[in-house]
Amino acid sequence: MVDFGDMLRAAGDFGLFQKILLIAIWIPFLLLSFIFASVIFVESDPERHCNTDWILGAGPNLTEEEQLNLTVPREPDGSLSRCLMYAPVNWTLDSIRQYGLNHTTACRDGWVYDQTLYQATIVTDFDLVCDKANVVEVAQTVLGAGILIGSLLFGPLGESFGRRRTIQIPVMFLFIFTVISGLSPNYYLYLASQFGAGVGYGGSRMNAIVLMTEWIGITKRSLGACGGQFSGAAGLACMSGIIYLIRDWRLAQLVMAAPMGLVAVYIWFIPESARWLLDRGRTEEAKELILKAAAINRRTVPESLFEKIAVNKTVEKGGIRVLITSPVLRKSFLILTLSWFAVNLTFNCLSFNVGKFGLDIFLTQMLFGITELPAHLLCFWLLELAGRKLSLMFTLLVGGLVCLSILAVPAGNAIAVTVLAITARILMTVGSSISSVYIQELFPTSARHTAAGLGGLATRVAGLLAPSVNLLVVYHYSIPISVFSSLTLLGGALIFLLPETRGIELADSTAQAEIQSRRGAPPPPRGSTAATGLHLRHGAPPLPRGSTAAAGHHRRTPEKVPLQGRRLTVITLRTAMPPRAPPPRGTVAAGHRPPGAPPPRGTTPAGHHLRGAPCIG
């Protein structure tokens, strides 16, 4: 019997096929950051004043300064009011100048906005100022809720309908609702479109990582997730440059939707996960995909491998049921989800605070993206060097301690606080990438999609809770840092209870995943010599049943020696059994011969070991 890993190695586990798939999926990751463009650049309240063109009917030749002095009241600091105006009156211009206006009212005819920074934003287009200023927060919340629902919805659906469909449909959501956002005539349609785009974001991101993971071999498996995160960080930096050049949010939305339209076309041609097809018993479809991958990789898959496929006649029920009923998988899921939650809570809390340094908003967002790029490269290096378990423990524990060290820095030392906060943020970025790889490898094919989706859901909840945690600063400045640092340290300590998965084949069944979680090593294939305690070197053929090696011996590498023009296999067997006690003096042990007596013709002394004797086969 062969598993999917054997067939993937035969077809090429990281050839041209996998590289094309990675590029096809990394491009959407690059564009996913663009859906935040309409809400991420409205943090600054634009300079404005009420529209008071009514007075131009009495004095059409007034300058702008004279008009504002006559119609807009002043604040105590001498600046023009941003939300009040003098109530219009049916007076002549001379009467207004002589007697003045005293009765104030809210802006009646809209506002006039300063366009030095932006030409148009959702704030200026929908007049989300003054008594509607808090509505901007609603847009961010609706987007976050959409991402949360997308993770919750499309994660479990991936177990039933496949990985490909749960990527294609969310990508279509992203494209359609991004365009609708840019064309929205009112704020309510804009909110609905943001929710739809959020659903597409939450559904496509983690599902794409699952598909990449299941098509890549052991040695490069972490490249799918880390490369996707790297692409997302590059997209964040690119988005800042695009918004800098295009200061109109509607035009920016449509410009950034254009490449997403290209993705929405070719995404329908990405392959399904052959591993998932085998798990669902759809062997012929999986065989067709494996042969296609082998042809692109210029490899040949022996037909004998397909003949040894164990057809999964009874499809294993997976999804959330497996995560709940299996004690081993439930422990792994809860520990890793808590750690992933802590990582993203810390990341978001630090991000909200790091942005409050008075820097240019375009530069700040670009720096956020650029600083994440080396973090994701570091993630891939750490995963291959130290493994998943040790790397995640290191990033969480060190990151938590760095966060706590911020409390020891004097309040006036802004540079030291900034350096520590950015360092911790980079460590949390690495931790998030490691978690996205780790969660793919801990769970079987029947529950991998659900585990990844629910893990992503936990990260969205952390993002929603981060502003509330930061609000605890009103009670004491140390409370927010203490809360998310403690959770990070707890998560890092609990990772010690998880197994290492580096260099281990993905589990296809719940039983395999449970064995890997207990032992940290893959279970031997049924019927293999490893199941009987043998250690076979590369190139050794299996021994026949009943041979001495089956009783606990170790088999060395077979050697090819010429004998009368034929190549023979020389097998040296070494027993691992304790030596027998010598027989009593004067007796002959059964199967032994007295010294000097020749052995029977054509026989081998029983109980002896073959040392260097050639075996013809």
C-alpha cells in the first residue's frame, strides 16, 4: 500500500507544477491587502468647515476669508469651527456686517473639505464627521465581521466541497464587492460591500494556504504559508504607494480591483487537492491530477504505484467533529489556537500603538509592510533550521518578554519604546506565519481545512478585541501590555506540549494524526518491516515472512558482488538477541555438532548466523 506522499515524490514534490501553483496563489495574497485601502487611510480627521455659500447671494464678490469670518464662528483657540455655522438670514450684506450674526446651528448644506492630503475619502464623500464621526468605526467593524464570517463559513465547507471551490468563490466575492465599494452611491451600500469583501478575504486566505501545503513535499512545505505571508506584506507596502499616487479612494478601489479581475478569471483553472480527492475516495480524479503534475514536472509515475493505492471506500467523517471527539487532536487544537490568538492580539495591540508617533501615514503603512518582509523570510529559515515547535516557542516567549520590558523603559524615552515595540511586532509576525504552517501539519486531511478555518477565526476575534484591550490604559498604562504579554508567554509555554512536525508527512487519517501527536513521528505503513521493529537501509528489498530478520534482527545495506558472471545480494544479519547460556559440560546442545565433526551435507548449523554468506536471489 502506498500513500499520497509516495506518489507526490514520484511526480515531483516541488517542481514546475508546484511553482506555478504558488505564483498563482501568491498573487491574490498580494492583492488581499488592497481591500483595506478605503478604511486604513481615514484615521486623520480632515480639515473642514461648513458650506456657507448662502451668503454669496447677498455678496457675490466676497473673498473666501471674508465669507468665513462672517458665517463661521470661532473656537476658543481662534480656529474656525468644524461643525457649526451661523444660521442663514435674509439680510443685506451691509446689515450682516453692521449687526453681525449670533445664532449658531449645525452645518445645513454640507462641508467644505481641505484636499491637501486627500482628494476624496469615505469621510468626505459620505460626510462622516461631527455627529457621524463614530460611523467610521462601524465600517472597520463590518469589514472585520465579514472576515470573521468568511473564516467560519468557508473553513468547514472546504472539507465537503474541496479546497478549490472554497478559494474560487471567495475570490469572486473579493472582486465583485471591491468594485461595488468603489461605485457605492451611499454609505449603507458601501457597508454591505465591505462585509462581502471581508467574507471573501476570510474565506480565501487560509484555504489557499491549505491547498499549497497539500501539494508541496516535506522539504519545502513551509514555503507555501511563509511565501503567502511575504506576498501579503509586499502588498501592504505597494498599497501605500498606490494611495500616495491616487488620493481619490473610489479611483483607487477600481484601480486595485483590475488585477483582482484577472485573478478571478484564472483562479478557475487551479487544480484541486489530490490529497483531498484520495481522502474522499475519488481515486481516478486524483490519479489524473497526479499524472498531470508529473507531466509538467517532467517526471514519470510508475503504474505500479497506482495499483497499490488503498481505495478509501468508507470516507472518514471529518470537520469539527474530529477536533472535538479526539482527545489528542482537541488538545493540539486548543493549545495552538490559544497561541495563535495571543500572537494576533499582541500584534494588533502593538500595531495600533506604533502608528501613533506622528509620522506621515503613507510612510508609516509602508514601513509596516517593509518590516514584515524580512520577518517572513526569517520564518522560513527558522522552520527549516529549528523546526516548528522550537521556533514558535522562541518567538512567543521572547516576544512576550520584549513586550514586558517596555514597562521598564522610562515614559519619556520614546525611541527605546518604539524599538522594543517594533521588535516585538516583528516576532509576532514570525509567530503568526509559523502558526499558519503548524496548524496544517498537526491535523489530518479530513479536518485540516476546519482546523485552519477556526484558527483563522480566532485571529479575527483577536483583531476585534485589540482596541478594547488598549482601552484598559485608562485604568493604568501597564494593564494592556500586561494582558497581551501574559497571554503570549502562556501560549509559548503550552507549545511545549505539542509534537514536532518538521520532516513528517501530512497525516491522511485521524489515527495517523493521533499517532504523530503522541510520538512526533509518522506511523509506519501497514505491513511494512518498520512495523515489526526492523530498520532497513535504502535499497534493501523486503525480507520474506519467517526470516531471521523478522525476529528482531537488523538488516544492513545489501552489497552487490559478482559470482560466476551473476550479481548476487549479500545480506549480513546481526542478531539483537542476548547470547545463549552454554550447555552443561558433557552434553551436546540440540542442533550443534561436536568439535571436529563435519556438518551434514547441504545443511546449515541451526542457531548460527550467516556472516557474509552469499544468498542467491
